Amino acid sequence: MSSAQKRTFSLPRQQAKFIDAQVRTGAYASASEVVRAGLRALQERDAAIAHWLKSEVVPVYDAMRADPKRGIPAAKVFVDLRAHHSARSKARKRGA
């Protein structure tokens, strides 16, 4: 890492122990590697969320704004959810 910059962080004891355990198992050579892996995972997660928002949420939002009649009224959604929950609860009681 030619352009590595040193940083100092304070971590809760549980996170510090987790890092130490990862190094002890041999999965990582150093605490820095554990932190870098965690940051890469965070970057990947954030990129996945941004992609999902852009590719799936925004088009649906735009479509709903263009034609609000496509939506389902909240009252109907709650009626359907309550009916679904009630049916599942009854089925569990019969099966229990």
C-alpha cells in the first residue's frame, strides 16, 4: 500500500476483541487487514444499496408519480395485511 495513511481509532471492547480474534485465527495477518476488509464490505453494501435505489426504487417512484392510480390505498393494504395475519395465526393455532 504505497498511499496508506495512518489513522487512530477508538473501538468498543467487543469490536477490538473481534478484530483480535480474526487475526488470531489466521484469517487476517493484522488488525489493519481486518479493518480494510470491513471497510470494503461497507463500500460494497453502500454501492449495492445505491444501485438498488437507482435501478429499482427510482423508476417505481417515477411511475407512481406519473400515474398515482397505480398505487394501492393504504387502508386496503392494512385490511389485507390484517386478514393475512389473522389467517396465518388461525392456521398456526390449528397446527399447534
